[in-house]
Amino acid sequence: MTPVQFVPRREIWFVSAFVNSAAVDAYARARELATLLQAELQGLKAEQLPRLADRPELQARALAMAHSVQLRGSWNPYVDGFPYHDENTGLHFNKLGYFEFEVEYFADNPERRSEIEPVLVQQPPVIAAERLRRLAAQKSSSTLRLDLISPIFVYVISEEVRPAPPPWTQEQIQAHKRAIGVWTEVYSGAWPDYNDELYDRRVAGNLSNRLSELHLIRKNSGLLYMAPENMSQFFDRYMRPFVVAPTAQLRAMHFALFSINESLDILLMRQAREDFSDRAVVEQKLRDLRQIRSALQMKMSGIYNELDSNKRQHYSSVLRHLLSEFSLERGGIFLRINEKFEILHEGLQQLYQRKQAADQARTERRLGTLGTLFSLGVLSDFAALLLGTANSVKSHELFASLVNGTFSAILLVVLLLAIAGRIRQRLEKAPPPVLAADAIIVDAQSRVLVITRRNPPFRGQRAFPGTLVQNGEPPTVALVREVKDETNLDIVIERQVGRYDATGRDPRGHIISAAYLCRLRGESQTLRCREDAGEAHFVSLEELRGEDLAFDHEDMLVDAERLLTGAAAG
């Protein structure tokens, strides 16, 4: 049997990126990058190619590929409202997305595409990745942060197989597995020494489906084959939205999560060194990272919904494969990130308490010194001495004025320092309150939703779902988002139950909560609690009465029940 040969028609390259949209037009930047990379490849010299020591005869063919390349660039936003601060560079970004480059070789002579082998497919992306690294090092690139760890995901698209298209049965795949196996690593490495064990290990779990298509997806590359009669009909309608786009999006998700994880690691190291000069700045960084985490979790919730509800077995198999390839399975890196958030929060609380105690002790020492001076009459004696000296030299009225003015200035400075110390002490004892929002969600059976808290404070106790409100964000908006994130439920806020600001209601500090009575938006919803948020259940009011709920949620329950009873009576 003649080994199968895939003839590439074109390629698609994806590069994940953070963008500062206030400073750069990402769509225009995509076109600029395509032009830059095309010029780089078309002007390539033989000595600039990665070495092909095992097959030197391929050097000329690789150079011909690079010189014939055509690129078209576009930008695909994925997550807006992405306030990412790069701790290494100090740069700020607000969008997550990916650049998409349509790559074509030998446009004027398509027959030459039959010369392209997997080992040759690696060459242009390696050159392009190095060019992107140099670009990222320039100051002019402060508006972009590219994924430079694994810079380019390469999709090779084929609709031609030589000899004639085989039926992709398991028997045919096994018969042609050497050729197919090589294409599973088109970007990250070609392996000429394939044996059965190596093939089975590398290709197991890749996706081969129907008689008319085959796709093999790895972490850095993929091969997509469709029979000619299906390519024009189904590639844009099916393959692009259900295979190509999810690959690029989950690659971007992988890039974002590991960037967040890296930022948290840097903050943890700074915390260990007690290198936080401004607690408010760090708290803002954590709020921004939490906002990013929530946005990404909402995206992942949509993917998990697809896995749970989509009846297309092929599509759900693709998603499961991609989640595994990019380390995005349920739990996983999200759990590690959440643990680091908790460690940072607890460390900041301890740092704040130590700083407060030190400042209070410093103020008390200053006030004590001042009190001692007054009690001993030192300041009054000093004043009398100066005034006596001034009066004994009556002819020197200027001197007397200077002495009196000097003494007055000294007393004024001492007094102002004492007052400032007292004010500072009071401010430190009473930091500004933080706003929170809590949801009392009632279903059609008049049951209310409670969650079992997985994290401190009140670990293991039941409570209503809620969230801390970010600066400038309406509490209702924050609450709707957080409930969706924590429980997968869409809610409608009916009215406010009350405002809760009793001293000591929250051990984390002065937190004021606004509680809202909410209903489900439709009844056909699936309650699914996030892995890091504990359990969630609808329970009857009778079951909750008298239970020791977290925070002051018992008071919220009483007030909500009063509203519900009044509404029922009305």
C-alpha cells in the first residue's frame, strides 16, 4: 500500500495577545503584523533557516516556501473588560484576543504544494515566532503582550490526499499511521523514527471521525483534512466555528490563565518580602485580577454548558480534547489561582494589622513625649526663659519679636504634629467601608438558594450567594454577574431587602452589604455550583429558620421573609 500524502492547501496561524485598545487599533495592527511577517519571510536567506541537518536537500525547498508566502492578518477579540497589569513590565491592557493569519504558499503555482512535508511546515512559523519576539522587546510594543512562550499555533488545512482520498476507517488509519502520525507534530517537531509504540502514544486521543474528514490536534499544531466535495460546503459552516475557533479561543484562555497565575506568584513573592509600600495599590491589583478571573470563568461556564447540553458528539469530543490539551479541565488551574487569591488576601490582612499597630504605637510615643514635656513644665520654662531674655533687652525690640515669633512657631508645629497624629490614628482605626451585595433567590416553589462556603471566613457554613463590589460598579450588576459565575443561574433583581452595616458583621473588615430579593429568569435552568465555591441548594424557608447562617444572613432572611409574606398577603 502506497503511503498517504497530505497536500496542504493553506495554513492558519494563531497568536494569543493582550491589547491596550486605548492606545492601539488591534485590527490595523493585525494587518501591519501580517505585512511585517510576510516581508521577513520573503526576504529570508538560506543561512537564517533552522538547520535541517538530517535532510539538507530540503533547505532549498524550505526557502522556496518562505519566498512564496502570502499572509492576511485579522484580530479576534475574545474577552473585553480585561484589566490586566503585567507585574514584570508594569504595562496595562484591557482586552484578550488572538491574531489570526491566513497563510498561503505557492499561490501562483499550487502544484508545488505537493512538495510541502511536515518538517518543512515547521520552518516559516519558527522564523515568524523569532520576529515576534524581537518585536515584543521594542518599546513601541508596549500596547501589546504576545504569547511568546508558545507563540504560534499552526493549523494545516488539506483537501487533497495522494493517492486518492481513502475512507478513514480505523483500518485505513492504522495502515497509514506513519504519515498521519508525523502530521500530529507539524509545528513542535517532526519525528522520522516513528514506531508503533511511539505512534500509539502520540496519536491516541486525537480526533478522527467520518469517512470525509480527519483532524489531529496537538498543543501547538493541528491537521485538518476534508474531502474536496465537503471543503467548500462545510469548512466555514462547521469546521471553522466548531473546531478552528474553539482551538484559538482556548489557547487564548490558556495564555491568560497562566499569565494571571504568574502575576499572583510575583505578588506572593513581594508579600513574602513585605515589599508592599501601598496596600491600596495591591488591593486594586487583586480586584482587577478577580475581575479577569470572573470574565474567564463565565467563558468557561459557556464551554462546560456546551459539554453538558450539546448533542453533537463530535463537537463535544473536540471540546474535551482541547480542554485536555490546554490544561483547562474542570478545576485545574482555576483552583490553584483561587488558592493564591486566598493566601494573598490573608497576607494583606495581616500586613494591614501589623502596619496599623506600628503606626498606633508611633503616634502614642509622640503624644507621650509631648505630654511628658508639658507635665514637667519644660515647654513653659523654656518659654519663660525666652520671654525673660527678650524683656531684659528692651532696647532690642527686634530680638524680642524674633524670639516670640520663634517660640510661637515651635508651639504651632508641636500642636499640629499632635493633631495630625490623632487624626491619623482615627483614620487607621476606621478604614473606609467596602460595599458588598447579596442575593436572596426565590424559585417557583418559594425555596431560597443557599451555598455552603468553601473558603474562609465561615468555611463550611451556609450563606446566600454574594460578592464584593468593585469601584464604580453598580451592586446589582456585580450581583447578577457573580450569581451566574457561582451557580450558572440567570436572575432578575426585584427589590432591595435592606442594608446591613452592623459592626463586626464580617471578620474581614468594615463591609456594608446590600441584600436583594431575586427571582429566576425562566424556570428551565440548571443549577451548577462552581468547583471552588462549595455546594449550592434550594431549601425551604422552614429548613433555614433558626440555622446559624454565615455573616448576618439570618437577619437578611428574616427581612426577606417579611417582604415575601407581605407580597403574598397583598
